[in-house]
Amino acid sequence: PNTPNEGQADADNDGVGDVCDNCVNTANPNQTDSDNNGVGDACETAVEECIAEPAAGCNTSAASEFTLTSLEDEIKVEEYATITVGFSESGDLQVGVTPRVPFEISDVQVYLPGENEIVCETSTEPSAGVSATITGDFSSTLPLDVEVKVNYCDVSGN
């Protein structure tokens, strides 16, 4: 970065050449990247969560975090559900949440921090779980970080 390169493009005129710039189209001369994901803070717009408030007596899980490094599905078994994250043939990101007894799943939120994408879905059949798809060729952007939050209820009556 300290070596002059007169021919290097600098689309946002922040003094950092495009090849080294972590936010090419928005000026950010300090290159601040608070979460160390390679995308400058100036390019990361805060995403408002979309998951619904859980029903009385129900809970919202902490984020289950995945880092997809291949096209193989990744599976996490949580107390309340089994979460599967993978790709369709066209590269869409697909998330499935299957409840574990004695839980039901009402909502899912899927967030891609590096892509600044978020989607929420509500289950029409909580005992069967819920799924969500984010459209785009995400299989070509590996590794891909994914965070999944779920609204769940213990329906055992205890």
C-alpha cells in the first residue's frame, strides 16, 4: 500500500487502490473492518433482524453459525432442532429446520453477514419445521458464513 502505483484505479478516490480496497465504491481511507470479514465497515449496511417476536412462553435461539467451505450440506443438532444448510443446483442457499421432540418451530431467520443478506420465513406447520431459501449463486462465493436463528416452543406441557 505504501508503494506508488500511478496506473492503479481508485474508483472511490479514497487513496487506496481498488486492488487493495476493502470497499471499492465507497470512500474509506482508513479501511476499517471491525468484524475482520474482508469487507470494509463503510460497505456493510446494518441489517435489521426480521424474525418475529416469539409467542408467549416460546424462545428465540442464539445464532447457530456455519461456515460453508464446500458444496456439501452442513448439519447442526441443537436442543430444539436439526438445522441443515446447503445449496441448490443453481447455487441458492437453502436452510431447513426440523424440530426435535418436544419442540415446534414457528420462524427462521437466515443471515449472511459477508453478503449483507437476510431472509425470514414463518412455518405453516410448526410440528414439521420451516425452511428458507436465499436466491443467488452463493455456491461460488465460498467460504460463506451463515447465521440461523429460530423461534421454538416446548410443547411437552412441562
